[in-house]
Amino acid sequence: MVSKTTLIDKIREIAILIRIQQLGTSVTAVIGALSVKGMSLDISSAFLLFLIGLIVNVGGQVHNDLCDLKIDKRSIDLKERPLVKGSVSIKTAKIIVFICLFLVFGLIFLFFFNIFALVVIIISFLFGLLYNLYSKKFPGADLFLSATMALFLLFGAIAVTNDFKGFQDIGVITWIIFVLCFVHVFLMDALGGGLKDVKNDRDSGAKTLAISVGVKANHNLLIPLGYKLIILLFDFSTIVFSLIPFLYLNFEYSIYQLVFIILLIILLVFSTYKLLNIKSFDRKMIKYHNRNHELAGYLIVPVVLLNIIGVLWVIFLVIFPILWFIYGLLISFLL
């Protein structure tokens, strides 16, 4: 018989494994749906799309840990991860992944069945699989993760489009959000993830974009011009696509909305500048500036959609992940 203490310990380790505090960010498909329905999106559809996103997030995180286990075991920074220290077995992790897969397809068939939506979600999963398998083996595999998330956003848009007949039914705004999502995820993974893990990745023989382009870290952090140009190109893409609706599409907007976009662009550029000019390898400093970069890139999307989705949805998309993060930390602490 398993004691209460042992059971609580197991639950805590599983909560850490699935990164419970980060699951509030599972709103990608909801954002896709909002770009189509706007304020008319019903709460039940939004909840179901969030639930699907949450389950996908859990399965993807656990599968990623399984794929990276050999490399993670060589990292001092990751020694407390449940699979690394053995507090959660590989068998348990695999069971979690298969349960998540079953639940996701079950929910889709029950509530959002559409051949286009099904094809898009399957392709999204295939890109996710490629990322998990080759993120440390193939330079630029960050693009696989970008495609995974952007396609998942597209799934959300298709799922709530009545009588969807083809991609011509997707509006320009949704495609703009699709691109912003793609670019944001690439920067999140290649910039923040690539820099903070570069030392361990190099020591373990991984072949990430950062390492392949020549980023080096010991006590000092050397970031070559080629890597900087790649990051700046994607940053520039974010700026361009966030401004297109206002400058070229006769998009209805308020002056306050445009001011917020400009402020977020300034934060995005400033945090990129700070990240690309760090001279000594300081993982905490990299994570700090990367959080600012991620925040700016994420917030641009709901602000662009403000006139379509309304203030309440924007507040939800901004506040909900933060509240979930705090709640997740409290659960992990109290268990």
C-alpha cells in the first residue's frame, strides 16, 4: 500500500514533469478561434479548445523530456528534473503521452470534427514529433516547433469556422496572427532557449542553431554576427506583421492600441539588444531578458486583435496565464 506521503511526492513530481505552472499558456488554439469569431466566440468552444491545448502541452512537454533524457542527464542545471533523477519512471512518462494523445483526438472527434481541422492537427503533431526528436540534433529544428504552434493556432481557427470548405475561408487577420505565432515561437526557442542552454548543449554534443552558427559559452558568452542577424531578421518580421493591419489593411483601431503596439515593439527590440550583448555567460540574466522578450512577443497578438475580440478577451489572454502560473507554483509548493 502506498503511503499518503509517498503518493503526494509522486503527484508533486508529475506536476513538475508536466510543468504545471506553464499550462496556462495553452491558449494558442483559442487565439486562432478568436481571430475568426472575435467577441462572438462562445465560452464552451473556448474552454474545449483550451482543454485540448492543455492536454497537447502536457503530452508534448513529457515527450520532449523523454527525447532529451540522455542530454539532460549531463546537465547540472537539470539534475532535479523528474525523469533525470528517476522520481518519475520512463514507463509512467510514456503512459502520460499516450493518454494525452487519446484524449486530444477523442475531444476533436466529439466536438470539432472537420477533415481540414484533423489534417492540420495531425501535421502539427508530426512537426512536434520532429522537434522533440531532432531539437538537439538538427540546426534550425526550432522551425519545427514554430510550425507546430502556428498550425495549432490554425486548427483553432478552422475548428470554429462554420461550414469550412478550404483555406480561402481563413481571413487575412488570422494569417497575420499565424505568422506572428510562428515567429514568436522561433524566437522563444532559438533565442532564449538557444542561449541559456548553449553551454550544456555544446558539452553534450548537441547541434542546435546557436551552436552551429558559432555561439560559444564558457565564462564568457560569444555571439557571432550570423546568429545576431538571424534573430534580428525574425524580430523585424514581428514588427512588420504587427503593423500591417494598421498601415495597409484599413484596420479599425484606436490611437491607444497603436501606442501599445509601439511600446511592445520597443520592449521587444530592447530585450533583444540586451540578450545579444551579454558578454559573460549568466543563465539567470539570459532567462530574465528572454522573459521580457517573450512577454512582448506574446502581448503583441492580443493587442493587435483588440478591436476584434474586445477588452475582456484581451484581459483574459494577458491575465489568465499569469494567474495560472502563480496558482501552479502554489500547488507545487503546497503538495
